[in-house]
Amino acid sequence: MIINNTINTNINITTLEDMPKLKVFVDNSNIKVNFSKIAKELGKDRKTVKKYYYSFKKTKTRNKPSKYDEFYDTITIIMI
């Protein structure tokens, strides 16, 4: 039995969001990831790079009203 397998080795990591692409490639091969080198190239901390490598998704922020919104008119009157 002959198995032909083509592997795309041209993976460009330009942002932290590209890290899961690298994980898929590394899982299918026998390569060890150097998080320190990737972190240096991206200008990020190696722990942050490792976190994104393991498919970390940034949560969206909530649009929560400020505690001071109800006092905004009073504060502006006092400051003038």
C-alpha cells in the first residue's frame, strides 16, 4: 500500500490568531514548537503565545453602563 501525503510547510505566523494553524501542522508531524522564538518575532510574551497556541479565544467585552452615568449631570454642574 502506498500513501501519498502532501504537507503544506509554508505557514506564516503574523498574529496571535494564526497560532491554531501552527498547532494543526505540529500535531501531524514530529516538530517541537519554540514559543520563545515565536514570541520574540511577534513582540509578545511567550506565555501569551502558548495560550493562543492552545486555541485561546479572546472574549468580547460587555457594554456595561458606568456607575457614574446616573450622576453625570450633577458632576458636570459641580465642575463648571
